[in-house]
Amino acid sequence: MDTDVLIIGAGPVGLTLAVDLGKRGVRCMLIEQKSAPHMWPKMERCNARSMEIYRRMGLAEKIRAAGLPAWVPMDVFIVHSMAEPPLLHLPYPSVEQAKAEIAGSRDGTLPLEPYQLISQYTLEPLLKSVAETLPRVTVRYGCEFLSFDQDANSVTATVSENGRTSKVTAKYLVGCDGGTSVIRKQLDIKLAGEGNILQLRQALYRCDELFERIPIGKGRHYHVADNQATQLIVQDSTRHFTVHSVVEKDEDMATVFEKTVGMPVKYEMLYVGEWRQNLLLADRYTEGRVLLAGDAVHLVIPTGGLGMNTGVGDANDLGWKLAGTLAGWGGPGLLASYEAERRPTGQRNVGASRFASLGRRKWRAQWKPNIHDNTPEGAATRANLVAVADVEQRKTNEMTGAELGYHYAGSPLIASEPGEPPYDYIEYRPSTFPGVRLPHAWLDDGRAAQDCIGDGYNLLRLGGTTADVSALAAAFRRFGAPFTAVDLAGQSARDLYGYDLILVRPDLHVVWRGNRPPDDPSGLAAIATGHNTP
């Protein structure tokens, strides 16, 4: 084998997976067709859950240092232009403010890490630089994937580099090659849902003076109340901006920028491209030794910020399962559970994106040509649009439930329990129901519970319980799986989590909970490690 895992596509998802595998000591190769990361405007925010994942990878502070300064608010405005009083101003905390709120919160409703605005063209080079330092990771840019063949034991990819065609053999192939995935098409996996809902152009601009001169207040998004879906996004440098709008020609994007800014500024338009809004989900995520992740299997409208962040969740789920399978302790059901867990999450997030997008379309539908008129009719149009937007625009910016509340209840790797965990697109309700992400909790000594949990399976012992968990430890040892019993002292975490014993996986999702050791420790270990298969 040339490598254990071959990853195709060095966007944020492929790079995150490569770093995760490399840090777990898994030999992997990352192949990317372009010669270097491009400065193209795509995603611009790591949500709170992604930042928790990056924290466990040791990358959160690097990402924050490279991203939007911590003091900048994440406010959202609806405007005629950035030089006129806003029609609607929705305030959202800066990273500094969000961290202060988290530090003072004890009810589990907030994440351990707040969001971070960082442009994809900043994040990709950062992740690439980390991947290249890992001895088990090979990074090959300027290498085009052409096709693959697989058998029961391996996958062989045909690639082209510097005009020469060669073969790469791996135990597993992961396609992180985007919405037009060549790998998905070779597998004849279909996308279903709503395609080509709206076609827009987006442009990237450099304007060194604009951010300092914005008279209506610093923020993240400025939506123009027009009939072209115009939106300006502040990028992480605060010197670059993207604008999305429905226009006929690339050149029209210069006029759109000038009208949106509403005051004379010196600027350079660096890029213009077209994109289409889609709400699509793949019929399946895997076939044999080939797995798909990110936009290759789910395409969403950016409303709610669930595109790249869902892909990071895919990588987080896939990394430890590949590592466990390759190490030999993972049963046949471990890697097979990837689709069972992540496709329902993709489906929920496509639904959440649709929910937010319909909200945005609803307030934009209130636009009328008289919206600028200084007449009673114009004032009524403005008031009606603002009233609707004050409800509907929040759906885009307040997706806490979708970010933190997704779960794997019903997965073959999760112990079953009657009922269902709480889930809502907007509201996150902390729970330890099997399958959910373990809520963030501060311990009595000031540490975060997540920071006390190691990289394998961890049995949390709470509230000073003296329960004997040696039988469960022995059951995991028989499979060769990493297992640690962790005592979380103090009462605060016990009160929040509601149980004396909680078993969590390497990705911090709850497998099982109880107030006494499990009746069948061997059976529970078999479930958690993928050995509980028919």
C-alpha cells in the first residue's frame, strides 16, 4: 500500500480529515488538483461546534489568530446602503464578548468555544501548513485525481501529476472533492432535493478604507433591501469584502458594490464568479472502501452557515473510525456506521438551511419599488419589510440548535434508550441522551469538562461516585480499544449531566449513561466499538 487513507480534495474538509488522521498516527495522503490554495471567497465562518472540534485538535487558537479580530462584533444589518441609517440592526457578540458569556454560563446551553469568522482562503493555507508538519501525512498539490478501482482489500486511484499518470494504492479512499465530485459520479450516487434554486454572482473586493469608515456600525453581514438578493460580507482581514447579487454580467458587480457601500471609496475587484443555490443530499455516503464527505454528499444554501461546518463534522466522525478500523480494535460496524450517523445529520442540516433560506426569502419578498419613497406608502413598505425581517432573518443567524444539537440516536454504535433527544434548528437544549454531543460544563475547579476527556473512549464518573467500572474497562481492553475512566470532581457537572456515569466516544458523543455500571459491560463495549453486528 502507498498509504492507508487516500483523501481527494484539499478544501477545509479534506484538510481537516488529513490533520485529524495525522495526529492519530494514521498514514494518509492528500491529493489536490490545484497547485496551491486559491484566494476564492467561499465559507467565512467556523461555527461553535467546529471550533470545539478544532480545540480538541489543538488548532482553535491558531484559527482565531488568523481570523477576524476578537473585538469585532458579528452584527447583521439590513440597509439601503452602508452609508444610510439601517432599516434593521441585529446585534451579535464579538468573540471576546461570547467568551465572556461562556465563562459565566453554568447551564450547558452555550458551547465551550464561540464561533470564529475566518475566510476559507485563510483557513485552507493554515490547515495545509499544519498537515505538512505531520510525519504520517503526505500532501500533494498539483495532482489530479482521474479515477479509481476497488476490491475487497484496497482502492487503487489513477492520478496525473506534471503530465505523468500513475497509480496510488490505499486501504481506503475518501472523496472530499466538492459538489461536482468525480468520485461520487463514478459510484453513480445521485443527489436528491432542490437544485439551482437561485443563480447569483459573487465578487471579492479589496478596499482598505471601508471597514474603518462604515458609519452605521461594525458588523459581519450587510443585506441590501432590494430585488437582487444583494448582500455584503466582511472577510477576516477587514480589508476584503464579498458581495452576492443577482446581476446579468460580471461587470455589473462593480456597480453593485458601489451602490451597497454608498460612499466613494478606492477599491479593487479581485474576482467574480457565478454560483447556484442548492439543497441536495446524496443517496448514500459510502460504497465498499470508498467514503464521501463534505459537499460531495450535501449541498446547502449558506443561510445558517451549515455547509463547510457540516463537512467538518463528517471529518470528525470519520477520522477516529478510520483510525480504529486500521488499528484493529474497530469492529466491522465501526466504519459502516459513518453513513448511518452522518447522512441523517446531513439531511437535518439541509432542512435547517431550507428553513433559514425560506425565512430570508420571506422578508425579501416584502420589497416593493416604492421602498425608497418619502411617502406614506414607502414608509409602510419599509415598516412591513423590517417587521418580517426581524423574525425571519434571525433564522439564518441563530442556528444554535442545528450546530450543537445534532445527534446519533439510533446509530448501531449508540446504546438505545426510550424516547428521543431534544432537537430544534434554533434552540439548543443540553442533554446527555445517548447519541448527543456532551454539553459543555465547567467543573468546580474552573476547568472545562471537555478538556479533561482523552482521545479514546472515556467513562465519566461524576458526583464522587465510587462505582466499580473495572468490568467495562476489561471489556474494552479485550477489543484492544482505548479506554479511560475519568473522575470529574465536584457537583456542578453532575447536576448538569444528571447521571453518575456517562460513556463518551472519541468525538465526545454520548454512548451510554447510568447511575450504576452497565449490566452487560461486554455488550456495551461491543456496541461502542462496532463489534455488535448480526
